[in-house]
Amino acid sequence: MIVNGQSAEIQPGETVASVFERLGLSLAARGVAVAVDGEVVPRAAWPSFTLDADSHVEVLTAMQGG
């Protein structure tokens, strides 16, 4: 599985929420979005959205500035 462009030891069937825990991020964090295989996953689905062995996960955070 690929997380933010790097190979990750995540088991198939784990959820987006478990990936957050591995990254040390809070599920309540503001300004965070998750895309799996190029599709945005709604925040409400993070605890139940399961990942495949070949999933590509991107965790994006909003940044201020210009």
C-alpha cells in the first residue's frame, strides 16, 4: 500500500481511521482531507472505509499562505 507516496505496512481491510492513528493524526483534526485511489473519502466514512493491499492513500492538510 502507498501512503503519501511512500510504501506503508498497512494490512488490507484496515480503515482510513487506522491509517490516521499510524500517522499520529487526530480524526478531529481540522483542515485535513483523505483521498484513496484519487477519490476523496468523506470524513464521516473514515472509520468504516476499508483499504485494499494496492490502495494509494493521500492525506492532505490545508496550509495558509500564498
